Amino acid sequence: MADVYVHEVVLNELAQGLRPTAEGVDWFEGLAEENQRKVLHALVLFCGQARACEEDVPESIARSGIRPTHTPAVMLRKWRFGMEALPAYELTKSFRLLIALFSIADTRRRMLHCADGCGHEWHNLSDPRRDAI
């Protein structure tokens, strides 16, 4: 399986609560910095596809566990998404924040547009813990 596809699956599993956030953070921190930046870029795109909106920001910050004064949170409150360009020490905070935003937006999208089922492959993922059993 290509690394890009693996990243997409992991990000969607995190957004849907099929993987715990702590596991996602460990996975993210285990990536090379270049790949972390690619993952953040993908997350920004996923947030856009899921129709994230500025009203989601306060809840995203609260869910992420980062302080509202941290640079990624300040950027998001200003609706700026260039987080993949931040210094390396800000990447994990950015990841936590964008996963929270993606989760909020994707949950809303699934409830509003996919409640009766859909053909989106990423909305039909199985629980990875059940697959391991």
C-alpha cells in the first residue's frame, strides 16, 4: 500500500474515532519531518473537503488539547492554514488541531450528507482494532 494512501486511511480513522488520538500522535511523531509536513498539508485539504468552517475553530482548539495561545491555534482563529510551514516544534500541535477540526467537520458532513449511506470509501472504514482480532 502506498504511503500516501496509508496516511489518508490513518487520518480518516482518527477523524472518525476509529483510532485514539494518542495513537495518531505517536504515529505522526514517528514520521520524518518531511512526511509530517505532507500529512499536515493533506489534513488541510481534508478539512476543506469536509467543509470545515470558522465556527468549528473554538471546539477544535478545545478538543486538540493545545493552548489557544499556541501559534497553530492563533493561525486557525485567523483562518490561516499554512501550518505545514511552521517550525518543527509546532508540527505536533498543528497535527492535533487539524485532526480535531477535520473530525468536527467530517462528523457534520457524514450526519448531513451521508446519513443514509454513501459511496465514500473513507466513510466505510472498518475499526482497525477489530481487524487485528
